[in-house]
Amino acid sequence: MLFDFTLDHEGERLSGVYGGVYGGEPSRATAVVLHGAGNSSMERLLPLVQEFVAHGCRGVAFDFSGHGQSTGSLSELSLRRRFEQAVAVIDAYGGAEGPLVLVGFSMSGQTVADLVAHYGDRVTALGLCAPAVYAAEAWDAPFADGEGRFSRIIRRPDSWRGTPAFQVLRAYEGRAVLAVPGTDTVIPSAVTDAVQDALAARAQYTRFVLPDAQHQLGMWFRDHGDDRRKFVEAVLTGLDDHGWSGSPCCDAPSP
């Protein structure tokens, strides 16, 4: 069962859900599931959060400001504010200690990398789903209306190569699963390949291929229970050993 919460943060109200046993189990892993950009929200990710709970984790998801049930303006949101909001939610509902499992869709690929840099060894597993990464100079830029500084930066060819996310992911030594759709018209294959190269450097890495899926993997996992379960099991492989007991790099096709 998932329970609703609201969290006041910098004058905005963040709406979210949590589930699993809270209190008395500091070593219990908390899975934090982060939605993407545009019209995304946590709603499509609730079955995935419930799957993590069913596998023994505590689960947390929320709407970034300007999305779903949270207040605030999407045009005023930025990568920096996404990171800060995620930290506020994790600190309030993920506990002060215990393993963190971070799952990010699309734009939240960058947010997951920022959180890994912040929480360090506490992060024991990652699930990156058709992830995006962004140039360092885009971090503080408000998303605006699609015509502001953020949009100009990300439209510049190969600007993503200047992301700090690659350095973070190359240094990460826990469990990492990269979920890749068969067709992705949003994230260039060069970005996906670069994320894979970074994860394969030190992490216990698995490439999880969904041949029939497209970019919106949140909706795919919502509608395909077998793939959802297999993805969660892949992310949680070897969790007790800091992510090092699973097999190295492999493809996990959908049934």
C-alpha cells in the first residue's frame, strides 16, 4: 500500500507517495523513483514503486514542482531545483541512513547522477531508464517556455558531452541497470552509449533492453507487469553486497 504525503519546500508544496515499513529498520533499502520532464508525473510510476515495495524495499516517489499534484510553475523549474527537491524528499522520507536505490526516467537521469554525487556510498543501486544528461552550464537555467537559456544550451550540438554526470557515473561502484527502449526518438543513441560506457567503468552493470518499447518507459513499465518485475529484480540484484554479486553486462529482453 502507498500513502500520500505533501512536503513544503521553498514556498511550494511537493506531492508524493511512500510505502513499505518505516521506522526500526535503518538498513532497509529505500527505492526513490523519479519521473521525467514535460507532462510526466509520478502517477505512471506508482506500479513501479509498488513493485519495489513488494520486493522488500521502502518506496518513495513525488511530483517535481510544476508537475502532477505539486504546486509551482514548470517554467521556473531547473535541474538544480529538481536536485534540491529530490534531496528534500529523500531526507524527509528516505531516512538518515540505510541504502538508497535511485531510479530515474529521461531528464531524471541527470538528477540521479547529481544525487549519487551528493549521497555517495549510501547509493547502492541505480536504475536509469532512457536517461538524459545535460551540460554543466544548463544546471541553473530555468526551463522557461522552451525558448530560454536552458533550451538554447541543450539545442547546441553535443552540448551534453559537457555533463558532470559522466564523471560521477564512472566513479560509481554499486549496482547499475540501464533500461533501453528498442526505439527512442528523444534520447540520441550517442548519449545512451556514453552513459553505458560510464557505468561499465566500475559499476556492476546490466543493460536491460526492451525491444518493443519507446522512450516513455514509465508507461511501458506501468502496462507490462513482467518487464516491471524483471527490471526491479535486476536493479536489486546483489543489493546486500553493495551491488557486486550479479552478473556483469548483459541484455535482458522482454518476453
